[in-house]
Amino acid sequence: MNQIVLLPVILPLLGAGLCLVFGRSARAQRVISVAILALVVTVSAVLLYRADHFGPQTVNVGGWPADIGISLVADRLSALMLLVSTIVTLCVLLYSFGQGIVEFGRDAPLSVFHPTFLVLSAGVSNAFLSADLFNLFVGFEILLVSSYVLITLGGTGARVRSGTIYIVVSMISSVVFLVAIACVYAATGTVNFAALSGRIADLPPEVSNLLQLLLLTTFCIKAAVFPLSAWLPDSYPTAPAPVTAVFAGLLTKVGIYAIIRTQTLLFPENDLRTLLLWAATFTMVVGILGAVAQSDIKRILSFTLVSHIGYMLFGVALGSAAGLSGAIFYIAHHITVQTTLFLVAGLIEYRSSTTNLDKLGGLARAAPMLSVMFFVPAMNLAGIPPFSGFLGKLALVQAGVDDHRWLSYVAVAAAIVTSLLTLYAIAKVWNRAFWQPAEDAEALGADSHGGSMHGRSGVSTKTERTSTWKVTDDGEQRLPLGMVVPTMMLVACSIALTVVAGPLLAFTARAADELQGRSAYIVAVLGGGG
């Protein structure tokens, strides 16, 4: 049974190859992509069950010993991340079908999207399952190389410019990661996590701290932790809606996962906890202040994404089992909710041709279903009871208070203020895009453009609004069912996290204990494997 650990990596790669073979058949590509990701979801659920009941599931690729070969491990943490990420990836893929050529255009390379998307999934899975630093690097590079293609799909000037920023930052972080791996290997003679857990403890403190700082710098860039987060708000909003959604949901969380894995397994005696707490505090506050200052929905969501990375880092920085449990729960919650909100933003843009709050209005009356799809995950993100966002933040705040350090109290205060400002930012979107009448939005948009109510070509306001709202011949304004259904599926998943919050928190508590205990992981890797 341990051999199934390979499937979340192998299946998407095989599917990508098949999609290239059937590159001229959009229907065949769709069937292959959905079948592969659905199978990966099933495998991930099996791995989650087995990891929780039978301990970490390990396989040594090619039968090589773990200390010289590649090992893949699915413990409670990685199995949970794998399941949540593949569910989200499948929903985003279905959403992209409904969007069709509207986002990518008739001349865009649609044959490239499906194989690239599957390769991205394989990279994410490989990163979650990797049991050594170099294979983790390989997982990052697989997902990054595929993301370079996805973020520039369509080839517009704005996407190429934003994609360039993203690519440059990613390459810099990859170089830092390679340097960190070289230093780790030079100091210990291995890159295997289980072996490193014992050898790093024998290093002089200054050497250990240097290695820890190098790895943290790498992963903080990838996770968009302040002050290494400036690249994200300029990179994500211009990408196609499904791409932005999957990036926001998954890519930064892989960086946070890497921080959790290395901090708990390699550096349990964390001498940089104070630095991490400061980073978490500033990430929360600076990110949400950036969100409050924006007037575009996608940019607001991009800054809230940065801000809420701080919550996850806060739990890791505490170093306690309660803090880790809260962080893991919040990651699962945030992957689902943040992806949903970006998909809703894509629906708003599809329907209104813009996500600029100065040009939106009246959506609550004109599109009640769209309003519900925004309202539920938005309140969840803001942490309104009884949603999972509130429960995750409550768990982190309680862990911070129990830490009994003044800096932890500062971080707790920052978390509470960030939650209130998140509610303010979300309320601003709701008020201006959904609640205020469309006529007020038109007047506001005219005032912000010098009082003119006409476009460059002199088209009347009525004509502009008719084009913007995509009114059909019968007077109704409709969204593609293929985009609405996957979004509703993710809304349902976010609600389900609230319904099963008790068992899920119990599971994350067991995952945190397993991470801190370390012995189960080490024995599973060095003691055998399939």
C-alpha cells in the first residue's frame, strides 16, 4: 500500500503527457485532466486515512536507501495539505472549463493549459511529500516552471510585465535555496530530513543558526512573508482568474509548509522564534493596511493573502503544539477560502468587465447568487463566528496568550486588529460593489475620471453600462454555469470546514504532536519504506 504515495506525483505527470498527445482535442484534454485530478483526490483521501491510523506512509523511490535516494512521505500534515490542495485544484480546473475562451482568447495556446496545470499539481504534490531538501527543491522548481507559463497565458503586456516580476523573484529564491542546500550538505553530509534531524543538533550553534536563516529566507520569499512580500500584489491580479486562484490558494502555502517541516524537524530548538514572531506581526499588519488602501477587488484580495500568511507564521513561531495545530487548521481553511474569493472575483470580472470598485455597483440586486458566493467566504476570511476562519484565529490567539511572552501578546493584538481590518476591507467591497446602486458607482467612476460620463469614443453611459453588464437579449444577466458550479462547490467546502471543525481541530492537534515528537517520521523514513 505504501506505493500509492507515488501516485499524486506520477499521475499528473502521466496526465500531462497524455494531454500533449491529444493536444488538438480540447474534449480529450478535459476528460484526462479531470479524471487524473479526481483520482489524485481519492488517493489523497486514502493517504490521509492511513497516515492518521497507521502512521507516516513512506516509499523509497527505486528501492534506494533513504539516506542516498529519494523518499516520499505522507504523514498527517502532508496528507492533509495534499487532500485540500487537490480538491481546490480540481475545482479550479472545472472553473477554467466554464470560462473557456473568455479569459484566454481565441488565439491563446489552450493546448498548453491542461498539461501545464497538471505539471503544477505534480510539483505541489512532490513538495508536500518530499523527505529531503533537494527533492523539495525539485518540487518547487516543477511548480514554479509551470507557473511561469500559466501566469503569462494570453501574452498581454500587463501579464508579461507582472510575470517578469514573479519569475525574477522566484529565480532569486531558487538560487538562495540552492546555496542553502549546498551549505547544509557541506555541514552535515546529507540532505535527508530524517538524517538531518540528528546531525544538525550536533553542529555548533552559529552554524545551525546560519543554515536555519538561509532556509527561512528562501521559504519566506516563496510564502510572501514581510518584508519579502512586495512581489505578490503586483504579480497575481493580472493573471487569468483560474491561475490567480490556484496561485493564491496553493503556492504561498507550499512555502509555509516548508517552514513548518524544517522548523519542527530540523530546528526544534528554535533560536529564531523572536525573529519569526516579528515577521508574523508585520506581515499581518502591513498586508492588511495595503488591502485597506486598494480600490480593486483583486488587489484587495492579494494584500489580504499576504496579511493572512502572517497568521500561519504566527502559529509556527510560537513553537507550541497548540500554535502548530492552529496554523495547520488555518492553512486548510485559507487555501479553500482564498481560492474561492479569487474565483468569485473572476466571476465579477466576467460579468462586469472590471473589478475596480469605482466602476461597480448594484450586484446584490442584479446578481443575488453571485452576492451569496462572495458573502459566505468573505465573512469566513474576516473571521466572523461560527465560520472556520473564526475558529482558526481563536485557536491561534489562545495559543499566543498561553505563550506568556510580551511579544506573543503583541502578535495576538496584531492578529485581532488584522481581523477587524479584514472585515473593514471586505465590507468596503460589499458596500461599493454589491450594495450601492449602480448609478452611484457610475457617478463615482465619472468623478474619478474628471467628471466625464463618456469613454474615449464618446459612447454614452447607457451603452457603456449595457456592454459592461453583459445584458442578454431577454434583459437577464447570466454567468456560465460551468464557472458558477465549481465556485459553489468551493463555497460548500468552506462551509464544510466549519461543520467538521471539531474533528478537524482534533486531527490537526494530532498532526502537531506528531511534528513535535519527530520519532514517527524519522523511524518511517530511516527504518524502511516500500
